[in-house]
Amino acid sequence: MVMRTTKGSPVSSPTTLHDLPDKLLELILLRLTSPLWLVRAAATCKRWRRVAANPNFLRHIARPPHLVAGHYHYYRHHSKHHPNRLAFVPSPTAAFGANTRRFSLEYLPGGSSPWELIDSHRSLLLLAKARSAHRRRSFPDLVVCEPVTRRFKLIPRMEEMKHQHCLAVFLHDHHYPTTMDARACSSMSTYRVICVVYIECDGVSNGLGAVRACVFDPNRSTRRSTWNQRPHATRWYMVKPSRAMARCGVHLRGTDSVRFLGHAARAWFWSITDDDTMLVLDECTAEFEILRLPECIRGSELRVVVDGDGDQYNGKLCVICLDRGNQLRVFATWRRDHGNGEWVLEKSLRLAAATAGLAGYKEGYFSNGSAAKVVTANTGAVTFTPAEETWMFSVDLKTMEVAHCKSVMSVAYPCELPWLPTLRA
Amino acid sequence: MAAGKPVVMVTLVSSDGQSFQLLEEAALLSAMVRDTIQIGQGRGPAGIPIRNITGQTLSMVVVYCNKHYTAAAAADGDDAADEEKKVANKKQLREWDEQFINLEQDKLYDILVAANNLGIDGLVDLCCWRFADMMKGKSASEIRVKLGIRDDFTSEQRAQIEKDSPWVWSRTT
């Protein structure tokens, strides 16, 4: 028997993994359950790279659930502590240690300072060019970038809409996870940007307007586009209102009459002031719909909408609202195809009583009838502050436990490692 | 073990002429043996010749088949109600697998190829997991050292890899 050390060189080991048929090599690579491991294995030699980069192979790989590299914290206001406004905080489970240089956005045109971070989706970030104060709500010039691979794509504003109010801009990936083939595509080619604009109705004096969705799709063939036929046409197009929406004709009274509530169950939600409805924008169709609120919620202030069951999509969403007297209630409901429009009260909590024992709590919080404000929200927890002054505490949506948090006022955008990893044979 | 059934043995003959006798039911874990017996061959005293697999490797495969056959037979014999015992047995078998496959690379390689040729899915799976475990948490160059792979990338390719996925060279947990 040939004795071998662990550092066995090709000479002393007549048979190695390298000699295996491709089929067996694939079986081994399939068992590398983290993309980090797979990408590293594919960087060992030409043959392994060829096997791993084969789309037929990549199709068999299940997406691992969480590959969050870290969070970009965006500080809405300038401060001494955060001169850059944008900071990357690696997640403790990621493999980068303190090396966050990879995630710097200085490679964007003009560096990172002219850009405001407004959304993230998987490995991509969406940034808008900073606008002067009086144009703050106009249609922005945008850039989509993938920090890890240092790629970016500038998206000039939609010229036709430049004078309209822009309510929100979102980034999403409309292929994932419905088609298998899309999983082998690069993340930079499957995203869409959706911009929600408010268009004032002509000839109506009392400030009535309508919301429309404008979509930027880098893969959309310009030939199909009915909106813009010019040869240099950008890939922006406006989504026609669905028949149901056209029939009920939703009109808003000014841009201040809607407030963004969050993303859940593959849709974005807004509350409409003085109305018993929510405005819903479906992620896939980019069409609006109206969700009627049940009797039990009317009159209380809607604050946040979050996914009901984490990553697993079952159409469930949780609507968190505050009543007079700051009683927090969590209602669950299900979107169209998943439920019959029922609303279930899942949890409730009196904020004043629950937070009274926390450090820094002051007598008089939550007392004057104005509802607490939401700082950030995700599937697991919501961070509130009383309306009186900034004093943050989080509410765990599973246990309804409250905890004081010291974090600064920033919005955190998760950024994942690209999946599938870019592999070129 | 099921009593009263006639005991049928088959003989597997390795490429270097060594013979291994085992219960037919244990040998049926191999799709290749299954096919051979189905077409009415291999039951004779000459046995089933296994090409390209040496006696040393085949002996290991036979050990694996015997163990897994006995475990499956024991599980069948048990009362279905005893869930706890079943879980414990499964755990025991998994531990045995881990011990069994804790081998040096060249042997592991031979067994993987043999299991693949014989069509023993469980053993193929086990070997692949073992190889994958050797790579987990290692950087590209560490994998090369561990498995004896020669780096044959051109400098352009290396630059491209570095650009596409800059983290490949550093180590992770």
C-alpha cells in the first residue's frame, strides 16, 4: 500500500478525484450546499469549472435559503458619526470578516455620494441620484448595481414622466423562483424596476389624481413597446390599469393621501387616508388593486404590512395597526388566490403597559393619542418610537416581547451574495 | 432475519480473480447484479464476474452490502410501533456509514467508481458526501492541495474568476 500524507501530490496519488467521470463529479459538486463552496471548487481547475458552469448542472442546485452578506445602512440625515451616510455591515455568518472593502460603492459613476439608496433585492441595490429639495419627489435617474461583482447599469428617468410625482421606486426579480431556467441566469439580467407615479387629473380642481406603475425591464423587447417607438427608446413602459381598476376608478387626493406600509406576499401596500381601503401593487403583474379593510380595522391607524410566514410564500400577510390609546394589533389575511378575504386577529399589545419597564421609558409616552411611529420593520420584528420623541423599541411579532434598542436612525437594506454565482467556463 | 426462506448465495468475482460469497438479497442492492440475475445468469457456481474492480475494493463493497442488508432486514422484522427503536437503528447505521467511509482518498475513489459501476445508489451517495465534506470551508488552493488537483487556468481566466467572485481565494468557516 502506498502511504500518503494529506498533502498528497498528483505524482504520489495515482487516482484522484480529477480522474472521475463528469457524472460523478457533478454528484459530488451537488453536495456542496453553499454557493461559497461551489464557487471555490469551480475555481480549482478548468475541468471542474466546465462541469460547474454547465447550465444543466446549475439547474439541479437548490437555492440555499439565506446568503445575506450583510446590510447597507442608509442614514437619512447627515451626522458627524456617519459622514458617508452609507455603511456596509457584514452579517456575522458571512465569510468576509472585517473585509468590507468589496462592498464599497465607490465604483459607481461619481462615487457613492451622489446616490441615495432606495431599495435592495437579493444581490442587487437600487440607488437614485440625489435630487434638489424642490425636485425631491420627481422621477429620479436610477442605477442598479451588484456590489460583489462591481457591475452596474444606469437607468435614465422616463422622460415622459419627468414632471410627475414619484411615490416610490422598487427593485425586484420577476423570474424568481417561478421558472427553473431563470435560476441559471445572471442576476443583472432578470431584475425589474417599478416606479409608482402619481398623475394629477387634468381639469379637476380639487387635486384628484391617479397612480400608475412604470416599469423598467432590461429584457423587454422595444419592438413590443407601444409606449415609445423611437429607436433610442429606453426600456421604460407604463402598465395599463387592469380592467377591475379601470372600473372602480381609484383616485387619490394628492400625494400625501397615501402612505407606504411595506412589502409582503409579493406585493407592495399603501394605506389611503380617510378611506377603508389599502392600495396594493402586485409584484408580478405590476397592476394595482384595492383591498377593502374589514370593520374591525376601520378607524385604527395602519402602520406596517409584513410577510406572514417568512420566506415561504403562501399569500399570507400581517397588517399591524394601532388604535387610539396605542393598542397594537396584528391581523393576518391572505391575498386573492390564497384566502377568502377573512381577517384574523393574531396578536395584540398595549404599548404603554408593555414598554413601561424598559430603560429610558418616560411617563407620558403614548398618552396624547397620537400613534407611535414605525422606524423599521421586517418579517420578524417591528421597531417603533413614540410620537412624542425618539425612543426606540422593537416588538417581536412572534412572541410580542418588547426590547429597547439603541440603534441610530438608519434604514437597513439586506444584500445577498449573487445566486447563482457567476461561473464562466 | 426472515426464517424459513431458502438461503440463496451468489458469488461475485473480482477482476483479479478473488471470489466473494454473499446472500443474494444483499447483493441485490446492486442494480447491476439485479439485472444479471433477472436475465437468469449469475446463480451458477461460476458467479458473476465484476470487471474493473479489484478484490480489495470489492471486499469493502461486500461489507457495505451485508451491513445494509442486515440493517434493512432487522428493521422489517421489528414491530412497526416501536418508532424510537427505528430512529435509534437508523442513527446507528449512519454512524456505521461514517466510520466505514472514513478512508484514504485513493480507496474512496476506487469505491466510488465501483459503486457507480455496480449501481449501488446508497454507496455512491455516501462517497460523494465524503468527498464534498473534504472540500467544505476550504479555499480553492486548499482544495487543490487536499485532492491533488493541478491548477491549469490561464492568467486571463484567473483574472476573470477573481472579478466574478472575488471571495474564492479567501478561506471561510
